[in-house]
Amino acid sequence: MPLPLYQVDAFTREPFSGNPAAVVLLSEQMPNDWMLALAKEMNLSETAFLLPEADGYRLRWFTPKLEVSLCGHATLASGHVLAEIGKLPEGGMVNFYTQSGLLTAASHDGRIELNFPTRPTTPAPPRDGLLEALSLAAEDVIDIEDSKGRALIEVKDEKTVRQLAPDFIALKNDPGRGVIVTSRGTGQYDFISRFFASYAGIDEDPVTGSAHCCLAPYWAARLNKTTLLAYQASDRGGELEVQLDGDRVYIRGHAVTVFTGKLRI
């Protein structure tokens, strides 16, 4: 039986921007190697697999290289697809059972709102070779934090974030679980960021919901506010609103379906 397949641009109102994710609606649990093979075929930063359960969906995410334990943009894309097919009504909420516990997605005013766990950071020295791989000089850096192997580096200004030109070959040698580079924003944005995830086979992720599980508590403390507007400054770019609530963070954004189809395999 063919399986419904969607490609959605997340954290954007415009097609061909934001972060693309594939969403597959399963009718039964599929083998891990099949899901990884399909993620390689789609060749996007994440492919999400949704399997109905009694009061929600089992949700798993695969990059072309491996399964990940948390993904924001593919979860937002999943909520968007469910809203489009009538499974998530306006004002309603859906449960997702994941490796990171129970997550929810709600539909409000044309946006999807995710309820995710925070991933607080603690001060840390730079990993060997990391600043050099990012082409950052010591005078560019204000603060370095770490969240279970994911580095967060605050730099002096937005221009430094936007003009960053990493050596992606060198970044592949970094033993951590990705690096976030961030700064205070200008204009309408409280902060901006970029995210590099060579460990998962992704040089630069266009818009990363899970990175904002670190960024939300970090910038909430720095700016003394709990609701912030953020921009991820990749080539595609994407906008997120984040709201810190204790050890949870609400992540809100728009999404656009680019195409739909059916898997024959």
C-alpha cells in the first residue's frame, strides 16, 4: 500500500526558504534500515516518520546518516501536515512520543507551537581546533557554553554570525554533537544564530528547532525576558518565536507544504 509523503519548508511563510523536512505517514512500524535508506533517498537534513498510536503518534527522525533524538523543524513539519489533513484542528493539540519523551504540537493562528524540553548550557573551554575550524578569532568570542557535547558560542555581533565561513572538512573532526554560533540581534530580532552538525552528516542546518532548546534559556537569562524572536541566518533563513517556561520551551513557527506524493516502496 503506498504511503503518503510530504515535503515541508519549516519556520518560514515562503516556499524554498526555511528548513525542508520530509514527513512520512506510516501504517505500521518499518525497519530502521528502511527508514534510514529513505532518509538518504530524500537527502534532507531530516525525514520524520509518524506512526499512529492510541492518543497520538510515535515520531522518529532520521538524517541521511543516522537517527537523532530530537528535531524541531521536522516536528513542526509533522504538526503542519497533520493540520493540513484535518488531524490537528485549529486550537487543538497532538501528542508525539519520541526518544526525548512526550512532545506536543498545537495549531494556533496559522502557526504550529511545539512544547520541547530545554537543554541548558554551562560554561566550557573551546574544544581543540573548533574556533579555527569556524574561522573565529579569540577576540570575536564573548562566551562559550556546552550542552552535553553541543557547543554554543556567543560572538561579538550579528555581522560575525552572518559572515562566518567555516572549514567544513575541519569541522568533521570535531568530536562534539554540533556547534551553535549566536549573537544579539538587531532590529526586530532578539538574537540570531547558525548551526553546524557535521556529526550528523549536515554541514549547516538551515533552521534548527532543537538548537533553540539551548538558545532560549541562554538568551532569556542574558536579555532578562522569556519570549524572544529569533532568526537563523543560514542561506535559506528562518524565523522562530521562543518562550521559556521553566524547563520547557515553546517554539512557534510557520510552515509551507512544497509537494505531496506517495511512496511505492
